[in-house]
Amino acid sequence: MNRKTLAVLTGSMLIGLGSPAVQAQTLYRSVGPDGKVTFSDTPPPPSVNTMAKGAASSGGAASPGSALPYELQQIASRYPVTLYTGDNCGPCASGRNLLNARGIPFAERTVNTPDDVAALQRMSGDISLPFLTIGAQQIKGYSDTEWTQFLDAAGYPKTSQLPPGYRAAAPAPFVAAQRPALPAPGAAAAATGGASGEPTVETFNTRPRPAATPTPGPNTNPSNIRF
């Protein structure tokens, strides 16, 4: 190849790199189920969590069902957070605000009925609200300092890492009363002796947890907290 030919090819490459078609190319960032991040100019399948960068990127907010970042998913899986609240409870609102401001994904259970109160008594040995669980840890009452210590010890980020379109699930009653499926007419009469009325089954809206470990006092060094 002579110098004249090389110069022509080099000039063509520079023109191509500076053309609008190349500059407008979209780069796709995809996150796999294992948290691995890859970049490609080819759109991935719809099942892959993606974010387009470049000229085609709109910079819009994520959808309401946006998945949590991988690291936050791992923490929330190991140490799920559940907040138990009641009506007209100022400390409950303060605790909820702390969790929301810090971007903690949590479930909220309301304690408003006698069945709810009895269930809370059986689980925590008390009926005071708010009541917070972080994994196996149980925290009675609201304390900004204490809640922050436990969240730090569990590894939750200090600032929100939630995607823009994230929406938490709506609060649900602690105890949900469900009616079982209707039995056959003959079986119902035999079981109840002809009496009317159907029994109810209580379902607790809470995750199974290992036995709780003692909670530290307000002055305990948070580094000594163990989960």
C-alpha cells in the first residue's frame, strides 16, 4: 500500500467517525440477574434490566416496578425491614419518615384491631408502637439514634439508592382474616352439627424469623451489633 492510498483511507475513517450517524449511536447498559453490568450497541432482550445511554437516551424516570439495585437487594434479602404502626401515632409517622428519607425498602403492617394487638403481643411481648424488625432484631418504640445504628449495622446505605420510579407496597393489616373454601353441604352440616356460620382463619402478614437477639442500649457502640 503506497502513501497516497493510506492517506485516502485515513481520511475516510476520520470522516466516518465525525459523521452524525456514528455520533448518534446508542449504547445500552444492561444488568443481569447476577448483578453483572455489560455495555453493548445492540438492544438486549426485554427481560433484561437496561438503561440506554447516548443520543437515544431520554433520561426519564424508571418505571414504578423498577427493581432494587443489586447490592440493596442482597441487604434487604438478608435483613428485611418491617414497620408496625397504628392510627394517630406520631412516633410511627416519624419512623416511617426516617425509613423513606433514607431509602430503606420496608413492609408496613398496621395494628388497629384486637386481633392485631393480640398478635403483636405474642410476637414482641408488648403492645407499644411503633415496632420495628430488621432481620431478627426487634426494636420497640422510635429512636432516631437507635434505628440509625441498627440500619448502619445491617449494611443499609446512608443515602437513598432507590430507583426514581420505586414505589413501596401499601400498608397491610398485621392479621388478615380469611374465610376458607366452602365445604360440601353434607360435610358442613356434619362438621357444625347443623349450625350456621363459618370459622375464620387468621393469617399473619409477617416473615418467619429466627429467635431475636437482645437489642443494645442507647449508648452501645453500633459496631457491637450482631445480626
